[in-house]
Amino acid sequence: MTPRYPIRIFLFILLLLPAGLITTAANTGLGVTLINYTLDTVNNDVNLGYTITINAEVTNFDSVPFNGFINFGLHNSTQILTNSGVFDQPPYSGDSISLGGYETVPAIFSIGINQPYFRPGPDVVVVWPICTQQIVDSIIIHLNILDPSGINDNQEIPFSYAVVNSNLLIKTADSKINFKQVRIYNALGQQLQETDADFISDIHLPALAQGIYYCQLVTADGRKAVIRFISPEK
């Protein structure tokens, strides 16, 4: 039989410890939490030139009131865009605010998906609060950005694709369609691979972790198409 004395001794030591030394882990600080956002298309596709409206909440995740200045930052997969002119923030941004313990206030942001900061292909927007408190929550939205001038052309490219083992196979319904460039992106919009050749139909993929990836295909006459694919578990 297992002796119970070590457990009793451990409990006795806990009772002797000052209460301030017994703590539990908790997320305390300020955060901005997504409620919803608007797009002009579906499946997180968005056209260049469109303005995304984000409905969110700013919350003090601490029992201690917050009194101080608050601002908000924005970046995409390549650069910080806070002061680029494409980011509109709540009217209280840059001012001193007071939030009681666990108090929440609404926040509306708008982001212009404009060149030269955004370009066709996968990308991401991240919004976070800037203040003296610890940051415990931010907004992350993954996007697939489309060029409105090329949408119709993309829809008219007759092709199919499949992922087989470590290869992305492209099959066109018209032998005259010449895919000359293929780029592979991860979900953060980071380019992982580029292939340039004539009549690309079999792309050997790099070593990819399981997840969602994007492939941008460009024809010899400049038409573009973006597809999503899932890399299977290795």
C-alpha cells in the first residue's frame, strides 16, 4: 500500500505558505477581439481597392482598472502599415482612456486593401493594441487578394488540379494554355517557392507541414489564377 504521509506533509506546507506566494496563471492585460468583418467576395477573397470594415471589442482582461493612452497597430505579411494611410482607427485612438476591470468598449477599424501595400495573392492583416499594458489578444485575418482587372480572365481559365504525394498536378482543358509561372505561398502570405518554365503541369512541392497553402498560376498572356490546396500529413 502506498503511504499517505508525503501527501499530508505537502498539504501542510501549502497551508503554511503566505497566500501571496500561491498564484495561478492568467491572461491579464489589454486585448482587441474580433467580432466580425465585411468582404466584397466570399471565402476570404478580397479585391484590390476594397476597404475591409472590422467590428471588434477592446477589453481590459484585468481586475485592475486601466488608465492611459491607447493606440492600434496594423501590419500585413511584409510590413507595418500603421501610418501608411490605409488604416482608420476608432476615434479614441491616441487618447487617454479609462477601462474598469474586465470592461469592454466597441472598436471599428477599416483597412484599405490598396497598392502598393497589398498585391494579388495570399496575405494577412494583424491589428493589435498599443499601450503600456501587456497585450493578450489581437486580430488576425487571412486574405486571398484578387486583381479586379483579372477576375474574369481567371474564371475563364479551364484547368483542374490535384495534390498527389509531394506534387501539385495541373491539367488544362486547352492545350494552348501555357502556365509559365507558379508561386507557392503559406497562409501568412510568405512565398515558399517559384517555378518558371513553359507549360508547367507538374510542380514538385517543397517540404510542407500539414496545412493550407496557396498557389498562384500565371499564363504566358498574363492571366492569373489562385488556388488553395491542403498539404497532407507526412
